[in-house]
Amino acid sequence: MSFINSILIWLTKFFEKILPPTYGIYEKGSFPTHRKLTLNQAKSLILLGGKKERWEKETEFTYSFLKINFLEKNKEKEIFIADYGCGIGRLILPILKDYPQTKIVGVDESESMIELARKWIPKIFFDEKRVELLKPNQFFEKYQKKVFDLIMAIYVFQHIFLKELRKILPAIYQLLKDDGKLFIVNTFQNDDPLKRVVTIKDLLKPYFEKEIEISPFENKKDYIFWMGVIGAGYGDWQKMEKAKLRCQKFMGIYRKKINNAGWSNW
Ligand SMILES: C[S@@+](CC[C@H](N)C(=O)[O-])C[C@H]1O[C@@H](n2cnc3c(N)ncnc32)[C@H](O)[C@@H]1O
């Protein structure tokens, strides 16, 4: 049995080497965190679908939302940020450059993404101790209660299965200062291997309430705005009427619910 297992593991590793980076994305594990990726593979995996310029357009769009709604408002303060599921550090880099008083912890399950982030983010920021990169277990061990002003999770929660997410959300809640904020970009539903309908907003409800949000599926104005800015580059297959909730996205800043009030805001 163990011999067969070893062969299966070897074969899986072999096929993963030669298959495109998207392989395994919606299978068990949801995101191929164990794969060794090149920079280009990682980029196309992070922002899958849409046209070539999606990376630039969407990064700019996401970053300017965060700037207007959080970073500019707090630019006089020393801000401690965690980027949960940071990938190669797509948003960490512009924040470090534009906001010299910020410190950021990038967290990612994938060794390969962390390695790429170490190259993508200039060494000077590591030398100045303004950024560190950790795996989730190291992160939750090192940091405990109420230390972060902002925790970001961009296209991450949809890849984490329910059982794990039910532990991560309260842990993130604990890590945020009472006036801390959560910045999320996510699909409405997560990739549940058992095909249950797992709606991310429902999972957030006990812990967070919305401060500002754009939600193209729920609000036609937001849809027009979102598509206008990102364009078809956001994915032609995500046309409003046809797309399933698993493809539809929302972006927002959420505050901590201190005493379970505020459900009506959703
Ligand atoms: C779609 S990518 C988004 C990367 C980054 N947030 C961005 O927007 O550029 C999802 C990232 O989440 C990471 N990830 C998946 N499951 C995770 C988990 N359980 N804990 C931490 N990171 C995870 C993946 O390795 C991947 O880098």
C-alpha cells in the first residue's frame, strides 16, 4: 500500500510540474499552495481570467480603493498591517513605498508565493524591518490579541474550506485592534469541495460589519462602476446575469463588531 502511495505521490508531483498553474485550483485544497511557481505562473494564477492587462488595472483599482478608504485617512499614524494570503505581495509593495510609517506582515500558506514575494519586495524593506513574511502557523503563533490596525484578505477566503475558515475568521477578529479594519476582496461563495453553498458574507457577520463596500452583484450601480473601471479585463465570463455567485465579487472595508450589534447593516 505504501509503495502504491509513493508512486501516486510521485506521479502527482510529476504532473503538477508539467501542467498549467491553474491545475488543482478548484480541487481539494482549492489553491495549489504546494506547487513551485514561476513569477508569471503565480501572477496568472492570482488573477485568473480576463485579459492581459487585468493585473495592472485591478491592482490599481484595488489599491486606490484602499488608499481612499483607509490609508489616506490614517497616513499620520504608524500603521501595522497583515496581508493574509499575500501571494507575491501585489499590494504590500505599493503600500510600503507610499506610506513610510507602515509595517506589514505578509502571510501565505504557499512556500512558493513567499519565495516570490521575497524577490518581488525590495530588500531594503526587509532590512528596515518594515516587512516580514510568514506561514499561517508562524503568524498565529507570533501574533496574538489586538495588534493590527488593518488585516487584508484579497481573493483568499474563497480558497479556504469551511472548516479552516471557521477557525481563521475568529483568529483574525482577535488579532485586530478594537478600531481595526478588515479589507476584503472576495467572491460571494467559497469553493466548497462538498458543493455546499458557503456565503462568505454570512461567515463574516458574527465578527464584522460593513463600513464601505462595493458589491456589483447586489448593486447595479456598483456593477456598472466596477466594470467601467476594470472593464472586461475583469472576466468576460462574469457577466452579471450569467455569472454564478461563486464568480461574483465584492470589495469592502469592515469594522469589528464589538458587541454583536449591527447585523442590520448588511
Ligand atoms: C488568489 S491568490 C491572492 C494573492 C494576493 N492576496 C493578491 O491579491 O495578490 C490567493 C493566495 O492565498 C494563499 N492561500 C491559500 N490558502 C491559504 C491559507 N489557508 N492560508 C493562507 N494563505 C492561503 C495562496 O497561496 C495564494 O497566494
